[in-house]
Amino acid sequence: VVVHDSNLWRLAKEPVNVRDLTLDEIQALTVSDFSHKDETAKIPTLEEMLSAAKEAPNQIGFLIELKVNGDEREELAGAVVELVEGYDFGEKAMFMSLDYLSVLSVKEAHPEWWTGYCIFGSSGEIDDTVLWKYEIDFIAAEENQVSNRLVTQARERGLPVYVWTVSDTDRMKQYLEMGVTGLIGDVPDDIKEVVEEYNQKNGTTMYEWQGEGYPRGGE
């Protein structure tokens, strides 16, 4: 299923864990957007999302995060790979996880697919000696992990850096000036406006991606 939280209290006001429910039980729940309480929805499966994306007029792509909550990483990665293969969606998807072995499983199944590693604040200091040895195509960094040093080292290695979760437009502009490749946030319209303004100002389209191929840095 496609859901952010491992526990559904915040989204559905039910103190239950996703992993403890059946699919029918999950889809019987109603979730609400934390910023738009009057908008409700059901939790979809990845297959439902892929099916909808294939029919979407804007040909949307996906950034799929594999969230491991136990020892099921191989099962989870295998199921995701099978679904993406079935919908022929590999060239329009990117895959990432806080669990490196999960993205490694995807990479081993499809070396041509884009896989990335998430780094976040509670992980402590980044161990450069390990990070740069990972078999990854990009880095997804939490805001408090982003620095000029990280972006510079990543770009020297040909690794795009994406920042999450960005909500302040001034910080979005700051990150683009710093040299990040992309922004991840809850309000895509705000990000789109900032990126378009940045591109117009700098005479570039290097941060745009229309779903044809992968956003490989400045290509």
C-alpha cells in the first residue's frame, strides 16, 4: 500500500499499525490530509497508483520509497519490482529507502533503474567512507543534512541530491542556489513556481523533468 506513516493515528485517527492490518481493513479506513482536513481519501495500493499513472494525461512519474518495518526487505523489494515490471513503469520511476539493502535489491534486479539512499537527521553524522561506496544513483537528504560540502562531494561523484521535506520557498531557492538537483515537498505547486523562477533567472532547464528518461543532473 502507498502510505507515509507506519501507524495510522495521525492520518485516520486509528491507533493501529499498517503492518498489522489486512488490505481490506486498511482500505476500509478514511484518511485526511493534515493540511486540508476537509479532504479525505482511501489508502491505495501501489498497483492502483501505477494503473492510474499509466492513464494520466500528464504522464506522471513516481518516486517510490520502500519503507521496511521488520525483516521483509527482500519480499517488499521483490513485490515492488514485480509490479513496476508488470506496468512497464521502470523508466518513469525512481526508488529510494532509508534501508540501503532494500534499494540494493532493486538495483540488483534492474541495474538500469534509478535507486537512491535517504539520509536523515537522526542517523547522526554522515559516514563519507561508507556513503560514497553505495551502489546508488542519487541521494535524498533531509533538510538538516544538506550542506555545501555534501552537495559538492555528491556532484563531484555525479550523484544528484534531492532535498526533503521542503515547505519554505526561501529555503527552496537557497537549495537550488546551493546546487541541489531537486526538491521534495508537500505542495508541488510552490516547488514548481520556485523552480520555474530559478530556471528563468539562470537561463536553464536543468531541474525540469517531463517524464522522458531520468533527471541525470544537468542533462
